[in-house]
Amino acid sequence: MSIELQNITKKFTGYTALDNINLNVASGELVALLGPSGCGKTTLLRIIAGLELPDSGKIILENKDTTNLPPRKKNVGFVFQHYALFRRLTVFENVAFGLKVLPMRERPSRSAIQERVEHLLKLVQMDWAIKRYPSQLSGGQRQRVALARALAVNPKVLLLDEPFSALDAKVRQELRRWLRKLHDEIHVTSIFVTHDQEEALELADRIVVINKGRIEQQGTPQEVYDHPVNAFVYNFLGNVNVFHGRIKNGKVSLGTHHVDAPDELKNTEERASQAFVRPHEIGISRIRSAESDLAGTIQEVRIMGGQIGLNLACEGFEHPIDAEIPRELYLNLQLAKGEKVFVSLNRVRVFTGDYEI
Amino acid sequence: MTLFQKKRRNILPGFGLSMGYTVFYLSAIVIVPLSMIFFNTIPMGWEPFIHAVTAPRVLASYRLSFSTALFAALFDAIVGLLTAWVLVRYRFPGKQFLDALVDLPFALPTAVAGICFATLYSPVGWLGETLAKWNIEIINSPTGIVVALIFIGFPFVVRTIQPVLEEVEQEIEEAAQCLGATRWQTFRKILLPHLFPALLTGSTLAFARGIGEYGSVIFIAGNLPMKTEIAPLMIMSKLDQFDYAGASAVALVLLLISFSMLLLLNAVQEWQQKEYR
């Protein structure tokens, strides 16, 4: 079931939540709306569901204009951040709710409802809890029930509003993988909202990065991660070191250090630039292997599991640089706080313009 | 050593002191005064007691008090729910004024309410005159008593439902809507069950208050024996005749009924909550 959003604009008093959003979602796709809090992503999701009306623009579900339909006629499944289960109903009654409120002639028979609910609860691995009340379940379990409830009405589209953000890290990761698997099985067109770039990268077929009510970039996780179109996207998709400098004669200055400007910026006139380097794209060694290597001192060592985080003070740089190296390298080089090392910036991305971060 | 281990540790300090204080105050304020009714009644003996509380006039007053209080409570349940809904769900100018107005029956001396009703519904009053044309009699009839009791019990229902309704998350209703429920279905299947305990509490309080209401009712009821005499009035008139034992016998029956009702209500709520908590 495809979704087409055309020129969606929504203003709240004082600010623009969504500014002329155009987005197409293909049938069966799993799309992530990724952005910082307050960027308008949840508003967009609520507009698709009909819980909010856009000031202008159209929402087209499978070639049908549904902009002004009330939520109950849209046939979308909505999963809320805080589950929104019906507290006074059992798990069974919760999942059956959408079927039981159907008009008499469309309503399935009692036994058909029973069968469908049991099937869905099996699908979300919650069939053992059919007689329980939501308060007797953990957060992760509640969210599974909420998902089964949303799926019960055979929605054309499944919308998930930060579905895992209220859960703890371990459960979050588990549910994430499980949802991906579930989506591969049932192929319902889904859009989920998240501010967690890891979640978006791991789960989605396509990521739509939103900032201040506008779409900054969309593409597969690979594309968005490897080829961010601007500083915001680059910065939002992971930890970065930012170097403010100037671009001049095809060279970009980072502190006292210079690197070659990227091809498309070779010939621009002198202007402010920002260079970004991800911590894991920084090389550390004991010997200087190239002239461009920087001399640095380890200020701090952070053990982060498989990776080791280093905080480096480098000559000619105002701010310390964050690097991440594999644990093995760290052990081989016998690094420690206060040691002198050589630092290479393996992959520098340069953006011009005065983009605020 | 075992003595100390037995003592359960509680994070909140001062259980002994505060519990003692609570029991003492409840005794001083509630239990001791009420027990006087028992002690006043006991010297009476069983037969005169039965005789006093089953006199036709007394029985008629019980019937009247309970039936009017019940009608008024049911009416308050519906109107109170509606009012609470409006006060919680909508924003409109004058909302705070309306909100304050709800409490007025709490604050007003009931005699004031009684006089208001008496003048409003009297055959020459604003409403009484119009109603008289259709042969509807409010003054000197059980209907009038119900009207007064509706007024008295109203804030109980509104004030118990309001906080519960405020607590209902918007998401719950949105979830129901997304699942295809109409507004009415959302209300009936999701909201009403949620509000029911509060509704029950509020209307029981209104009911209990209605049984005990004296001030506003006697102005409007006309106090005709066997017809519009409420139970508290029976106590009053027995006291007027210096029949203290008879008065406390009637009072004792009222007390027992009211108390068992509240007990029943608590039991119902306990049972309601148990399932899903």
C-alpha cells in the first residue's frame, strides 16, 4: 500500500512544524523518519494517521486522497511510544478491540475473532499472555501487544511513533531485530519515527532525515551514512569531530593543518568551511607514516567494549580530537594516558556554509 | 534478638505515631459521637425499639428518603459526568467561573438553598407559576425533594470524576480511533469503564448525602405526614416531643443503612480494582 505526501505544511502558533514535505513510500517499504526532537517527525506521522490535520497539502494512500478522512476511516495501524493499551481490558480484548468495533455486517464471527487474535498474539510471541492485563506485562511485552492490536484490523499502513524509546537498551535492540524480521514476514508498509540514528540505520529500508520541518536527505541507510548531503545529516548520523576553518586555494585548513579540498570545492573563493571526521576514521600509530600525520598526546582513555575511545590533544588544534580504535590495536600499541602518538585523519568530509550545529 | 528481627522496617518513618494519631482523631471526631446513638438506644429495650422504627410514619419517611436520594443520585451521575466532561475537555471563556460554581452547593448553607427553591418553585415563583399551568407540582411533593437533593449531591459527582477524567491520556482515545472506533464506541468501551469507579463513588456520596439532607428539603417538602416527611425530619419531630430514645432509634437505623452502603461500595470498588491491577 503506497503512501504519497504532497506539499504537507503544518504551522503551530509561533513556528512551522512541517514545511512543504514531499515524500513517497512504496508498498511494503519500511521507512524511518529520523531527526532530533522537535523536528516535526511525529507531527508528520500523526498527520498521516489523521490525528492531526495539515494546513495544506495532500495525503494519498494508494491513489486515494485521504487528507480529510478521520482516523477511524483511514485504516492505519498506529503504535504509540507509551503503548496506549486499554488498561481495563485483557490482552485478548485489547487485540480484539479493532475487530469488535466494526459495524455489524463487517464484523467477523466470535470464533473468527478468537482465531485472528490468537494468530496475531502468536506472531508477536505473546500468546501465553492472552488472559493477562497490560499492567502485568513488561514494557517490551506491552509494545508487542500494542503492535498485535494495530495489526488486527489489517491496516494498509503501520505507523510507529518512537516505538522502542521507552524501553531499556537491551530490550530495545532485541525488539528492533524482531520487528525487522516481522516486517520481512508480513510486508506491511511501515513508517517509524525515531531520534536514534542506530535504530534507523539498522531497521529501515530507507531513511528520511528531517530537520526543522524539512527533509534534509533520504536514501538507504548505506547512502545516507556514506554520502551525507550536508553537515547536519553527517553530524546527526553518528559521533563526529568538527573542525571549523577556511577553504582557500583548494586547501582546507583545520587548525594549523591543511588537507586537500574535495573536487567540487577546489575552485571556490575563500570562505568558511567545516571539516568532519568520524572517530573511527582516525588512525593511530607509534611511528609517523606520512607527512600529514599529526603529533598528539593521549589525554584520556575510555573503554567502550570492543572499541577503545581516545581523547587526543594534537599540536596546532584548539580542541581535543576523539578517536575510536579497535581493542586489539590498543593492546598492540600498548597505549596509555599521556603517551605520544601519531594521528592520521583518514577520511575528512568538508562542507561549506555557516551551518550551526 | 528475634524480637527486633520481627519488626518490619519501613522506609516511611513514624508509622506508629501517625497511626495512633489517626485512630485517636477518628475516634474523637467520628466514632465517639456516633456511638452515643447506640448508648441512647440501648436502654430502650428491643420491643419499643422495633415499635419506634416500624411505625407507619417512620417507614414512610425511610421509603421517601431512600427513593428520593436514589433518584437524585442517578440524575447527578448523568449530569455530573456531563459537567465534568465539559469542564475537563473543553476550553471556553468563563470556564473558571463555571468550575467555581460547581462547589457552591458545598459551601452554601443548605437553608439558603431551601429558601431559593421554595421561592422559585412556589405557585407564584418564576418556575412554579409556569409549571403549575401544566399541573406539575414541585413544592410539597417528592419531586421537590428530588430537585433539592440533586442540587446538594451534584458537586460530589463532578469533583470525583474530574481528576480521573483529567488523568485519561489522549493517546488512549487516539488508539481507539485509529482502530476504527467511533466517538461513542470509544466513550462506551474505553472511557466509561475507566470512569465507572469514580462515578460509583461520586453518586454513592451524593446518595448518602441525600439521605442525610435536612436544611434544604424541609423548606420545599411541605412535611406532610406519610407523604413528604423525610427521615431526618422524623428525628427532629421526635426530639421536639422530647422522645430522645425514639429519635435515636430512628437515627440508629439511618446510621446502619448508610454505613453498610458505604461498606458495600468499598467492597465493590475493591473487587473492581483487583482484576487489572
